[in-house]
Amino acid sequence: MICRIVDLRCKEVINISDGCRLGFVCDVDIDISCGHVVAIVVPGPCRWFGLFGRGEDFVIPWDNIRRFGDDIILVEISFEKHPPRPPRDRRRGFWGW
């Protein structure tokens, strides 16, 4: 199967380890000394409705790509999970009084 970089940009990337949709491919890292694709890049998530930019991009190594479909790419990546936010005391008001 031959695929151009332009065709990769139309494919959605899904993480099979947790079922999360990561987004669409925005870039490809290529090792120009040997001509091999090293990784695909997916833009990070939006911060607060996109007003504060985006998070860091997901750089997915080529070895972590499991399957190419007609419109999706399945990858297997384990991200470090952030600790859950402690629950807020509901008895306090908006300003914490």
C-alpha cells in the first residue's frame, strides 16, 4: 500500500490502549539520511476553547503504529495519567468562604 503525506493528513489517529481520539495527522518526521518515516505528529488538545492555544503535540513513533485504515490510524501509546483533581468542598461559596 502506497500512501502520500497529504493522504495521512486526512486520517484520524486513535489510541487503542484507551480508545482516545488523538486528532488528525498534522506532520511527519522523516530521517533524511536513510529516507524513513520516524514518527507522525498530531496536534495537542485545545486549551480552554482554543483561546489559550494548544497543548504539546503528540509525537507518535513509527513503531507504535499498529494499523492503517481507509480513514483512521490505530496507534498504541501509553501516556502518563495526571492525578485526579481533589474534590472541591461544596459547602464553600464561589470565592472559598
